[in-house]
Amino acid sequence: MLATLFKGNARFGDGGDHDWQPPLGSDEAARFVADPGTVCVAAIDMATNHIAGFVYGGVLSRRHTRLHHLCLCEVGLDVDHRQSGVGRLLMDAFAGEARKMGIDRGFVVTNEANTVAIALYEEMGAMRGDGRDVLFGLSF
């Protein structure tokens, strides 16, 4: 599945002019899939046997509120499956996987301009932060 996502990456993006990110190598992809802290759900269009969308995230251990939270990293919907309910189905499945792991809360970071994602998260009952947080990217 990861190979398919990597080859067809543009079909799952937002169409914006972003720097291309190379896919994981096969060893890293195998570790990604095998990591018990990774939650990845895919929706398959049964008529075409193609990936309609995916969602993935990772377990984050915290020192307060609850030990484990689930960080939603990415939701990707194939261009032919947008506005069809697949995003909601994927989010419901992602939440179900979290509950199976005993996790009852999580978070996601998105861009203010990504109104489609914001609408999806709000439809799921997500609450927007107070706007005082600032996101920094770190390089190691």
C-alpha cells in the first residue's frame, strides 16, 4: 500500500505548490508499518481496487492529562473520492483504532487555509485551540 501511495502521491495532496518530499526507502517503510505506535487506515474503492484515501498518525506519550494521545499526521483523499464521505469514514476508523488502544484523545495540526480539513475535524467534534500556540519545525 505504501508503494502505491508514494507513486501516486500527487493524487492525495491538495494540489498546492509544495516541495516534493521523497518517499521512505523500503527499510524505513517496513519499520513504519511494523511500529505498534503507528495507526494507518486505508479506504479501498472496491469497484476499482484503488486506494480512495488514507489516514495515519502516531501514539504520543505525555506526562499530563493521559499517558497516551494519538497525533493525527495526515489525511489523504484521492482526487476522485473527495466530498464523498470517505474522509469521515476514515476518521471514524481512526478513532476506532485509538479506542482499541485505550486512547480517548488526540490532536491534529493543520493550516488555517485548509478549510476542507478544518470542516472535517469540526464535523468530528474537534475543538479548535485558543490560537496562542505557535508551531515550529525542528531539524536535528
